Amino acid sequence: MNLSDAAHVLAPREGAPRPTILVVDDTPANLVLLSGLLSPSYRVQLAPSGAKALELARRQSPDLVVLDIMMPELDGYEVCRRLKDDAGTKDIPVLFLSALNQAEDESRGFECGAADFIHKPFNATTVLARVATQLQAKSWRDALNQRNHWLQTELQSRLAEVDQLREATLHVMVSFAEFRDEQTGHHVRRTQEYVRTLARWLSAQPDSGVRLGDEDIDHIARSAPLHDIGKVAIPDSILLKPGRLSAEEMGVMRTHSMKGWEMLRRAAERLGQQGSLFLHYGMEIARHHHERWDGAGYPDRLAGEDIPLSARLMAVADVYDALISRRPYKDAMSHDAARAYIEAHSGTHFDPQIVAALGAMHGEMQRIAREWSDDSLALPRAGGLA
């Protein structure tokens, strides 16, 4: 069988795009011979040196490289190694075509990352068959990679939809609790960003002992709006009472932390998401954000670092925002006065390290308060709802 007959027998199917083959050899006669063999079926690029081959491959990746070994300056082994070390060319199959015929020559070629090895002098039908096999295998790998990329994109899209649904559901739940408590929705966003700011600063301090990754900080901040979710279970007669609560009423009000924890625990149980960081931190914050550093808080009278870090962060963020916000029963404090109040209770009510974070980031805390100010809202009070 002559060269033209072999090329015709092993040609790609009609209508398919012509793959590109880069042929690398320092002998011009070999380049001419291989070009004549391959060009009826493939788009052929020729490189007379290893350096030229690397230049062409990096400029526009071929589908296959047919590579001689014995070349000056850069031999075929080195060219193959460099192709495989480059993220842009590492997936191109390399077929060695060489006069070297010892077993160790082949082994060295495969160690460099070659897909196949053909000895010179070569049989035309063998070369075309091996080329077709490698191109078909690459086509399958490319299709699989594209499929995997599409699946990954679809997965990310679906996860984003689930995340948006979760955020929307959370917003509705928290908004319901806040409407009943006559507070505004921006309290949620402010405390969320305060928690994120304090956590980032604290984690960045080498001597703080706190090592939170970006994912943990994000989950803690996202869970922050759940801190008062238990208030939906508090009777209106207590939750909306304009005056001071009695000791008995205060006892009922304080149950919101355990009620919120129980609501989230049941949700996690029903959803099978006990391992979810979002719900884990949400339960911590809902239950423990009223604990005190000195152990005088509630519901479990935890003290110091026995209080979960997420809840300690929330305690500072929640009190800070409450102090600088206007309520029906009080005027708003200035930022400096709120900061002074929290610093005065460092080591008793609040974790001293988080108080230090508040001091270090007080400018950012004021910026968040301005950006998410309640002044732009015109929400009706609970008593005005139909």
C-alpha cells in the first residue's frame, strides 16, 4: 500500500473538522515525507527544531505532536517535558517517531509523558493508525472534559439557586421576627457586616489564637441574622410591651435564645443538614449570643472561651448596633459613646479580644452603620399592621 492509499483508508470521517498535527524533526527530508503522508487527512504544521515546536504549540495548540528525539539544542525528550509542564499544552498527546530502538529509549519517552512511540524506519499504515488512535482518544478526553465542565457549571448554578432560596427564606423568617419586635430590617444587615468585620480582623492577628478561614467567616456572618429568630415564639403581650418588663416577663423573653436554637435544630434534623456550617453557626449564635464573658449571661451561664466564638462576635455586634440605634423606648447613642460603653464592659460582658477588634475597626463599623442606616426606611410599626 502506498502513502496516498494508506492516508485514504485511515482518513477522518467526511465533514469532520481537520485536526492539526505538529510534526517536529530537524531533517528536512523527514518533514517532507511526513507532510506528504499526513496532509491528505490532516492540517499539518512543520517545525525543524524543538524551540520552533514549542513556539508553535504555545501560539495555537495542535491536536497531536509527532516528535523526533535526536535533535540539536532541545532534544525530543526535553521538548516533551516542557510541553507537559505547561498548563496550556500539557493535554496535547505526543507521539515519538525516532530511530532510537532500545527499550530504555521507549521507557524514557513514556516517562516524559509521551502517549506512543514508533521506530524509524516506519510503516505508513502504522503511523496513520497510531495517529488516528491518539486523535480519537484525545477527542474522547476533550468531550469528557467539556461534559465535566458543563456538569460543574450546572451544579454551581443549582447550588446558587438553593443558596438564593435559603437566603430568601431566611430573610422572610427574620423579617417576620423583626416586624413583631418593631425593629427594622437593616439591623440584620448591619449586624451581619459587623460580625464579618470583627471576625476578619481577629483572624488576621497572629497572637489572637483565632484561625478562621474565609468560608468559616462567611458562614458565621450569614448565620448572624438568626440570632433573634426565637422571638417569633414570644407572646405579643411581652414582645411588644412598651414599658419595662416584670421579672416574670423577662424570664419569658429570655427563652427566645433556647426557642431559636430548638427551631434551628429541628430544621437541621428535618433537612438532614446536621453537618451544615451555616446551621451549626446559626444554632450557636441563637442560643449563646446573650452569654457573658464573666458567666453571668443566659441560657447556659457559659463563661470565657467556653462561649462559642460566633456567639461572642454576635454579642458585641448586637449590643453595638442596639446602642447606636433609635428605639421607641430610647434615643440612639453616638458611635463614640457606644464604643466607650462596650470597652467599659470588656472582660465582664464581652470578650476582650473582640472589644479590641471593635476599637481597631471602629471606622469600618461607622461606615457600615451609615451605609445601612434606618433613616431611609419607612416601615410601619407592628401596631399599624392590618
